[in-house]
Amino acid sequence: MRGETKLTRDEAEAAFDLLAEDERRVLIILLADHRGMANAISMPELARKAGVSSTRRLQTIVKTLTEAYGIWIGAGLPCGYFIIESQEEADLVGRNFRARGISNLAHEAAVRKISRRQVLDEYQLDIFGGHEAA
């Protein structure tokens, strides 16, 4: 899981054992029937099928599965959630998140009445702890 984009079978099995029950249900549903963007499932439908208490909890589960366990899950696109099956799908998901991030940055700048550059500089401090990336 050390930053790679795909898990080995051993890593996947070890990660599965660490998951909460609702996280396991979400992952099983995605792996069974929702591989690739063409087979995406909507947020409300996935929450219902997995017995997750709310769409907010589902978002947290997907974020955890992706960020903590390295499982490629496409999210936030109009088509819903899916297991990313190709670099092309990963790139599309990445572009979507980048566009949302830029939009959020612009919104924050407008609300705070500061420049986008100031907000971006603050983000860099938050991310890199006051140091430029190497």
C-alpha cells in the first residue's frame, strides 16, 4: 500500500481484515458489480445496497478505502462510484477532483475576499508545513 496505485493480493487481504463491516460491504458491492466507469452505481443506490446509514457516511467510507487502503475507487463523477479499471479512468477522476478543488479554492477566495494566490499559498503551507515541495 506504500503509495502504489494497485494493491497486491496479500495487501488487499490484509486491508480487508482491517475494514469496518460497512466498509467491507461497500467494497464487496463495488468489486462484484461495479468495475469500470460504465458500471458505476449512484451514491444513494450504493448506500442503500450496502446498508450504510447516510450518503455522508458513504463518502467517508469511499475516501477511507481510497486514501488509507489504496483502492482505486472513482467518485464524484455524474455516473457515481466504481472500481477504476484503467489509467484513463484514473486520469478522468483526477481531472474531476482537480476541477472541484480549483472551484473550491475560488469560492473560498471570494468568501474571504482575498486573492486565489493567497488561498493557494495557505494551502501550500497546510500541505507542506511551510516548506516548498522538493
